[in-house]
Amino acid sequence: MHDAARGTDENRRHGGADGNSASRNRTANLLGAAALAVTDLAVTGAAKAAGVSTSAAAALVVLTASPGLSVTELGRRIGLSQPAAARMVDSLQSGGLAERRPGSGRQVSVTATAAGARTARAVLAARGGPLGEIVDVLGEKERETLDALLVRLLTRLYGEAGDADLLCRLCDRAGCVRGGAVCPVGRAEREAHRDGQRGGPPDGHGRG
């Protein structure tokens, strides 16, 4: 009798654990499917609409927000090696979207041209439109809940990436901090620097 009761209790415990694991796996799978669909719809679609590669689209958005970066720094912010970044800048320059300018010492800086800035705005508009349509299916309370969850997830993702510029390379930064909101990635980076977890000073990413 006692053995049967113990067996029932253990089954309940294992069943609960298995249930939690299944629920977690399903949530992770849904997140992965949504992330891939959003990437295809918003990021890849935006780059195609602007007529540039995904890396070039990110580079133009970054250069519009932070003009005058070196090729190496631009590559770091969009996840490209220096040689790959140099080739991409060559392509942008030949297309009239970016130009190299003399920097301090022997350094060369990269700046988006007027056409490049227009392309960056087109990229953000083409990215933001589909994303806005996706969240339109949610009610106001649901959007607030999603917003809070995304803040938690982005804070966690910063811990993986360790670089706010890289994580937010295609972000509409003005939209992120509109109305006095605080960029969760920028806040995570500032906290990491304050706690001594990351080297180098923060650059003010995500102020607001």
C-alpha cells in the first residue's frame, strides 16, 4: 500500500517535470519559428526593398546613426571581419551609398552619402512596416505584456552577444527610446560596464 502510494507520488513528480520540459520545449520552438519568420519578413525583406544585402543594409543604418566610423569598427558593429567589411564598403562606395574620408592620423572614416542615408531610412521603413502589422493583431494589454517579455529576452540576449551595437545593428533607435523609454540592450550594456563584466567604456547606446 505504502509502496503504491510512493509510486503514485513519484509518477506525479516525474509527470510534472516531463510536462514542464515539454512546455518549455514548445515555447522555445514557437519562439524559434517566430524569430525566423520575422527575420525573413522584416530583415531580408527590408534589404531586398532597399536593393542591398542584409549586411549593407545594417551598415547604412549604423553609419547614419554613427557617421565617421573606421572600416574595422563598422565591421565590428555589423559582425564582419575587417577584410569583409572593406569589401562591403567598396561595394557601397561604388554604388554611391557611402564614401571614405580621411580621419585622424592614417585612419580612414566611412560616412553614408545622402543616397546612403535615404537607403537607410528606406530599410528602417521596410523593416518597421511588417513588424507593425504583426503586432497589430494584439490588443493594447497584450502588446504591453509582449513589450515586457521582449525587454527580458533582449536583456538575456545581450548577455550572449555582449555587444549592444551588434545586437541593435538594424534597430530604429529613435523609435526604441521614444516617449522617454529606455533601450533594454543599452541598459544591459551600461550595467555590465558598471559591474566590470565588459571591457571598455559604453558609448551611450540606447540613451533615453
